[in-house]
Amino acid sequence: MNENFPDELVARLAAAKDASRVTARLTSAEKADVLNAIADALIAATPRIVAANADDLARGVVDNIGDGLLDRLRLDETRIANLAAAVRDVAKLPDPVGQVIGGHRLPNGVALEQVRVPFGVVGAIYEARPNVTVDIAALALRSGNAVLLRGGSAARSSNTELVAVMREALATAGVTADAIGSVDDFGREGARALMKGRGFIDVLVPRGSAALIETVVTESTVPVIETGAGNVHIVLDASAPLEWARDIVANAKIQRPSVCNAVETVLVHRDAAERLIPTVVEHLQRGGVTVHGDARVQQLAAGVVAASDADWSTEYLGLDIAMKVVDTLDDALAHIREFSTGHTESIITTDLHNSERFLAEVDSAVVMVNASTRFTDGGEFGFGAEVGISTQKLHARGPMGLSELTSTKWLARGAGQVRA
């Protein structure tokens, strides 16, 4: 690392690197036991965590961070119980470390195997999401990694308490507490250390706003798995059943509008506009959603706000949605190509040709037919939890679970062979 950082900060990174050698040697059963100990500790420390979270929420109200971020920030007894349950679910997942990916025997008799191995130290930079603190730590440990976290000032008190609880559980279980660490106390310098920590940080995952992710991607000298903002689309095809269109759009927007898999733009085929738009808009408005529509949407439904050019590229993360009428499926696909962030897109249709074309042509991490975009989630996909939703095209794409936190290495077993 060629940057000048405080000795204490460099020591924090070095301690995580040393801890990664310990976690890499843990057996699958030992890792499961550690995770169950963490889950128990989270439940036992619920009053501590809720009290710390109350400080963050109060500060967030004063700082006017917005309803969406406040929702992501909030921890209560139920959410903490869900976090603990997710940790237990991760503990039950198959251990990816040591899995044989492939292999063969060379003509000279040397046997080759490609196996999964931990990355080493996983860094994470994220905003106002204390649940991520637990999710990433659990996935990192189950996959044999150590983790260093930078959770942002909005969740400072919550993350400090969560990390303390998990480190206490590690120590009680006989595993070095440095397997889970934080650089929050170093502020922005801590984030910079994760981005510039070559030799200490093996992979870095950013989660948060488009601006945060762009900063991490452009400034890092360590490998980054890019997670993306969610400008998510649903296309209502000409054949879309009214009930499916109404219910899926409402679920994708209203169930939890502050998350990255919530729909932000609905594109309606002109042949279905009169049939679908009045009901879909009314259903959204009943749920408190403000609809930003083009001229045709405004003609067909009352109470629609005129959409601006900026609306098509906006990730609202709240109870707003953009709606536009398109002439053809080609137009819908072109709109998605221009404005999508590559996260999740869905089409509502009973036309098999159009559904298969949509699946084949839309270049996003998750592409759906006749389903809510809210299913793009590590828990829903059966991963127990997720590190994030990767929108890149390298080894990890879509919800990232355990296997995405591993690399591979080749094992060669010979009997005295030399190369000719």
C-alpha cells in the first residue's frame, strides 16, 4: 500500500489479513458454530442494538436524510430477529470452500483439480444499511473470509454496536475477533484505506447510491465487485392480464419502495394503455404513490404528474414512479437499453414469443417474466442473505451469495514428473 495512512489504521488492515488465514482454516462445522453463536449474541443484545439505532434515527431526522434512508436505517426487535435468522440460514448453507469446480489428468499422469478458496479479506463500503453489516459478515465468515466494514456516518452508532456484538461472539467461540472489523472510526480515511489497501484487501464491494459506487469503482486500486443502483423497469405488454399488471406493479413499488429492486419505471404498450393504465394508476395512488406520466398516461388517468426527461433516469427509492406509453416492444427495449442500470427488468405478458425475446435481449443482471422485481434478493433466491446485487459482468452477477465470495485455485498432484 503506497498511501500514507495512520499506523493504527494500517494495523487494522493487517490484523484482518492475519485473521483471514485463521478463517480460511476453519472447518465447515466450525464456521457454522461461529455463525450460530453470532445469531445468539444478536438476539441477546437486542436492547443494546435498538438503543444505538435510536441515536442514528434521531440524527437522521435532524439531518433530513429522507424517508427511504430512514427505513433502511431502522432496526427494531423484529428486524434484529430476522437478521439473526438470516445468519442461521447462512450457517446451514453448503460450504463452498473446497468444492471441486473441475479437473483432469494430464497425459504424463499429473492430476489437476480446480477448487473454491476464500478471497481472504473482503472489504465493504455502504450507506445507512446496518443490516448489511450483519449480512456481509455472515457470508464472509461462511465462505472462509475475514471482513472489514465501512458503514457510513448515518448508521455509525448501530454499526459500532453490531460489530462489537459480533466480535464478542467470535472471541467467545475461540476465533480471532479480527475476522470482523470496522474502519468507521477513521471516517473517510478509513474508506480510502479500503480502496487503496493493496496487499491487505482482496476484494471490495460497494453498496449504496450511484455516486458512492462510482467513487469506489473509479478510485480503488483493489479489485471491486460493482453493485449498481436500481433503475428498475416493468413492461406491460399488449397481452398483459389486468390483474397481473395491477398486482405486480403495486407489489414491486409499494411493498418496500426504498430498496434497489423496487420498480421505478413502467412502460405500457399502446394497445393495452386504455385497458391497463386507469386501474394500475388508481391502485398505485391508493397505496400513496405519485405517478409521473407522459402525456398519454395523463390523458388516461387522473392525478398524474407530468413526467420530465429526468424521471426516466431517476431511482426514486420512495413512493414515486414514472410511467410511459410505448408503441412497440422494440421501443420498450430501446428505452430500457438507454436508461436501465442493469439491475432487474420484468415483462408482464402472455405472449410466449415476446417473453422469450425479452429474456434474451434485455441485458440486466436479472430478467423476469410475469413476476415482481422484488424477488431479486439473496434471501428470495435461496442464498440466506446477500452481499449485494452485482450489475457487472465478471464472475459475480445478480444477487451475490457464498460462491461469489470465493475464488479458485488449481491443485496439482504428481509423482516426480518433470516438463520435457
